[in-house]
Amino acid sequence: METGAKKPAAVAAPAPAAAARQPPQQQQQQQGEELFETKHAELLSEARDVAQEFGADVHAVVFRPGDGGAVRHEFVGAGQEARLKEVVGRAVAKDVSAMGMEEVVAHEKHLQRLRAVVANELRAKAAANKADKAAAAGATSSPPRQEVSGAAAAGSSKE
């Protein structure tokens, strides 16, 4: 019974022989494509990690060698923040100069409500971060305790 480790070795053996039969230009092109695919995968992995670690949206545009075609990738780092940003952006994008006075007042109230939502989210995030840090600090180092010997404790209770 063959294992999975033996199969790639058997498949990989004909490739160098086939590569030796190819013209040098074709070999170089194939190696360039393999290098591109490797670097492309590495770039996408790094972009994904940056988006997750920093909560930022990352856009990667990769130009293929040879034909010059572009491939665009987008990694959203913060789901809820991105949606709030989009809502605020749409609300702000309205042309205030074309509004009547009542519309301006309603628009301003709407923006104030959105600001309040964002401020509450930021406060909640800060409180959660503070609680996490306090829990982590409490778990790693406990505050020093003063121990009283049994005789001293008994003596102080007689007073």
C-alpha cells in the first residue's frame, strides 16, 4: 500500500526530464510563472494577515508577467467598522447645499445619532480592552499578600 509521501516523488521525477526537452525560453517562462504563483500566494497571505491583525481593509493589485493583466484582491479587516464607515459615508455624501432647511436639520440630527453610535462603540471597545488587560495582568501576577502568623492574629483579636 502506497503512502501519500511516495506519490509526489513519483510525479516529480518526470518533470525534470520533460523540462530538459523544452526549449530554454519555454523553461524560463515556466519558471517565471511558478515564481509568480509562489510570490502571489505569499503576498495574499501577508495581506490577509495584515487585515486581520490591524483591522484595516487591504487591497492588493497584482500584475501578471507577460500579458500584464491585473488581478485585484480585497481583504476586509473590520466587518462592523467597515459597515458603519459605509453608512456614515453615505450619510455625509449627501449634497447639503441642495437641501432645504428642514432636510438640513434632519440630516444634522441623523449625523449626531451616528456619531453617538460610533462614540458608544469606541467606549465599549475601550472598556473591553481595559478589562482584557486587567484580566491578563491579574492572571500573570497576583498582588502581594501580607500574611499574619497565627500567634499574631490571635493576639490582635484579644484587644
